[in-house]
Amino acid sequence: MTCQLKCPGFEICQESHIQWFWNKQKSDRKKKKSVKIFTPYTQRCVESIISSELEQSFEVSHAMGANSAPLLARAHFLKKRCSEVDWIEVFPPLSVWRLGRHLKIKKSDLRSYRKSAVGEACRKQILTSLQDHDVVFLYKEDIQIMVHSVHAFDAFICAYTAYLKEKKMTEKRPDHFPKNEDWIEFPITEIKI
């Protein structure tokens, strides 16, 4: 969306994030026989890392996917008008996973917190565990809201991830990661709460 260069095609493009994708593609081919070719107009480098290089594989909808495109456009709009604010991006399922693993919550609960059938029970379990470990203090009314609304729960997780970033407990960009590419903040594996 932001590239102003005349496009030679991603097959020969020399931009750092395209080269990063090609290098990752070569590395992945050495590990597996079949690797899908990347699509730089819908994928970001950080999404590739989250979906294939962490302890758990996460399905991240592409940056320009049908549901994400309007949100991305809105974020760009707001970011231009609120330039004095430090902006971060959070992928709540990954933050929930990392927080939950630290608190020793069952993997099945962490994977199911957004599901309609069991999500409320999972969210309640996660919030209760956060309180039991003295990670946060939450009023009963706030817990009820977050148990009943996955969007409210995700907003809380995003805010808590921002807090962890302030405390320098989120993952840093890998050394080889392109400097001008977006990064998604998520907790380190060994959080010191």
C-alpha cells in the first residue's frame, strides 16, 4: 500500500522485505518439499513469522484479507491524524497463548477462547487465572463484560500486551528482520510477572 516505486514485479524486486521473503522461501524449501510462494501484496514478514516460526502455529489472516482491509485502512487513517501517539499492533490469540502458557492454562482453553460454544468458559478461566496469580485486579462487572464479549476480552489483552511492551517483556524484532517492516507485539515466553 505504501510503496511509491515503479514495480518491476516481486520476482526481481530489491526492496528489503521482498528479499527477506525470498530468503525465507529458500530456507523453508530446504526444510520441506512443498512450500507455497509468498504474495507480498497481501502478506507481511511478521505474519510469516507468526504463522510458521513460533512454538505454536497461528493462522493469521493476510493484511489485505476481506475482513482486515477495512481495519487496515482505518488504522492508516487514524495513524496519520494521531502522529504523537506510539502505535503498536497486537495479535490477541498469540498474546493469549503466551500469557496462558506462562500461567499453565490448558492449551485447549487457549485455542478455544474465541469459539462460540466454549469461549465464555475459556475466557473466564483465563481471567480468573490472571487474577489468581496477582497479574491484574479486575472488578466482577469487568470480568462479566469480557467473558460475554470476545471483543472486550481482546481489547483487554491488547492493553495488557502494551503494558508488557512498556516493561520490555515483548519479543524484539529478529536481527535479520527488515527495518521498515511492521512488527506485531507479543509477550516473551518467560514473562516476569
